[in-house]
Amino acid sequence: MKEKLKIEDFSPSLFWDVDKTTLDVEQHRRFIIERTLTHGTLSDWYLIKGYYGKEIIKAESKQVRYLDKQTLAFCAAYFHEPLHNF
């Protein structure tokens, strides 16, 4: 069983604008994945990849309303998906 992911494990600046005590890693996973993809460090990426796995990250990133060009290109390349799928 995977160990519980804690918001405190992420870079301190990643969730600077929200009350971290209200974030639940399951209930708010799309927000956490989006924020990590767009503003996170490589260490933050490894945290979500290890906890959620590639398929959940792919599915959630496809539901994000906006991804910047760099994040979009990364997701398309990493998940081997056309840009328009995101």
C-alpha cells in the first residue's frame, strides 16, 4: 500500500495561495496535479507520479481547463498523446 501523500511534502511555494490544511490529496487531486504540472519542481513531480501514477495524472490533466504551452507540450510528449487531447 502506498504511503499517504501530505501537502507538507510539496515545495512550500506550490500552494501559497490556499489554506493547505483544507487540501485533501484525493478530493483535490486535479488541483494538486494541475498546480504541480504548471508550477512544481521535479521533486513535486516525483511526488504526484509516485502517489497517483501515470494514468490518473494523464486523465486529470486532460480535464484541466488551461495548461500553458510548456506544460501542454510536456504532457503531450510524456503521455504520448496529441496536443488537442489536453
